[in-house]
Amino acid sequence: MRAASNEVRWATTSELRDSVPVEWSEARRFWAANRFWMETQNLASKRYGGKRKQHWHAMELMITVLEQALRVTGQYEVGRTHADDLRLRHIDLAFPHLPAAFDGFTLLHLSDLHLDGSPGLEERILALIEGQTFDLCVLTGDYRAAVHGPHDRAMRSLERLVGGLDVREGVLAVLGNHDDIHMVRPIEAMGVRLLVNERFALDRDGQRLQFVGTDDVHYYYTDQATVALQAASEAFTIALIHSPELCDAAAAAGVSLYLCGHTHAGQVCLPRGIPLVKHLRTGRAYYRGCWRHHGMMGVTNSGAGTSGIPVRFNSRGEVLVLHLRREAAAE
């Protein structure tokens, strides 16, 4: 949710070529060219309503005014303390049609890390989960604090985080609206499987658990994301999508579990967690916690990091451990 600095250095076409390995599929190369064009033209692509120019100055002004108000009232450090108060949550998710071979499967779900804007966050996360082993880790986007610009600091922190995880089946990830195409190769060099409108499957005892990951659908929606979800008809499917804004298409495609983030659960909220800003165009009811949409279960992670200003009020950053359970179907 953070605005870009006025000092934006746009990538060049030669840098785009360097970021697109020759072994990438034709679909990935097409995606990269389209994403690069949207990034450099400063466009947001909406599912309904085409593309529009991003205007960052109003957001920058709002963030500056809010930060100054917090400092003047002595609340800035209070908010920073709240932002550092990260919690670990274990959630049981039960499905009658979960393949029996995956009963008890554990997912470590991390989202909205914004690592270069939260120094030491990776160490705090690793301390929370020390000694725990998970079947798989899923990352649902926003690794960098700014929307444009350098990503080296965020990638170094992400590498330390990934290197400290104890996971049996590795790490899956998708991109968020703060991430750009030049982050794909560094992320994959860490051994992370990054899904760009793609799927990944695990097989056990002849049974399959499938993951479909899309590009960010808040700023960079393309029909490739919706098409990728059609694979849900082939197996029990978990969708990894940065925001809840594609919930209707995912439910219609037969996705069983939708994992996302993006909203920070409001981050700066009124008492009782009422958000000042949800930063969603659709799926606004699903800005935090567990939810259901037309029979599909969803979880919106409130994020481990912060966006815009490193503070939280009446919301809390979180690291989620999701336990998949197979429950008997009702007779």
C-alpha cells in the first residue's frame, strides 16, 4: 500500500531481457513482457474497467500527514511497538474432500513481509517458529516496501528467512503489487518455486494436492490469472493469490482453499478492528481472518510486515500455521 518515491528509476528493456531466462515457457515470457509494460507505464490493470494510470502523490501526501500527526501526538512509537508485536496463530481447516494422504498437512503461511521496511523482521519470524517443522511454506506476496525501485535489501532478508525454514516440501510463492518482474529470478535462485499463473502438485499414495498461484490481481490483473484457476477442476486445489479480489472466480472454478493477504487487516484501525482503509476493489468483506465464499474456504493473512508507515493500531501482524484436516462428510 506504500506509494512510490518521486525518484523512480524505471527498468530498461535490456534489464528485462536479463530477467527473462531463455528456458522460461512462452506463457511466462508473454506475462513478463506485459507486466514490464504495465510497470514502466505506471498502469494498474483492473479485472473490470481496463487500465488506468497510478497517481502516487495523493497517497504520499496522506502517508506524510498521518506520520506527522502520529509523531506530534506521541503515538508514532506506540504504533511501532504494536507493529513489532507479531503473533503466531495455528488454525485448523477441515474439508470432507481433502485427500486422505494429506490429512494433517501443515502450511506455514507468510504474507506482506515488506522486509526492507521492517528491519529484523525475518529474525522475529524465525524466532516465533523455532523448532517447528512444516510440510510446506507459502508466501503470498509483497516482499518489498516500496512499489518501485531497488529490491536488493528485501531479497537479502528474504533469503535469510527462507534459509532458516524447516520445511519438508519446500517453499511456494506468488508476487504482490509491491513486487516486480526483476524479483522473480532472485526469488527462484533461493530455491523457492514462484508460481506466475501456474500450478504445482504434490502426490502421495496416488492422491494429489494442487496449488495454483497467480500474479497480483490488485494492480496487475490479466485474464491469465483467471484461466490458471481452471486447473482446480482436476484436483483438490489451494489458490495462492495476493489479495482476496479474485474470490468469485476461484470459487466458480472449484478452488477449495484461497490463501491471500494484501490488506494488513486494515493496519491502522479504529477500536474493535474497524479499518480506515481496506485497499480492496472487490471481496471487501474478506479483508481479514477466515471466511467462506460460495462454499470455498478462504484465509486472509493480516501480514507480518507493515506498509506505508511502520505502525499498527487495533490490528496485529501474524504468522499463520494452517493444519489441513479431513473431516467425515455429513450423511
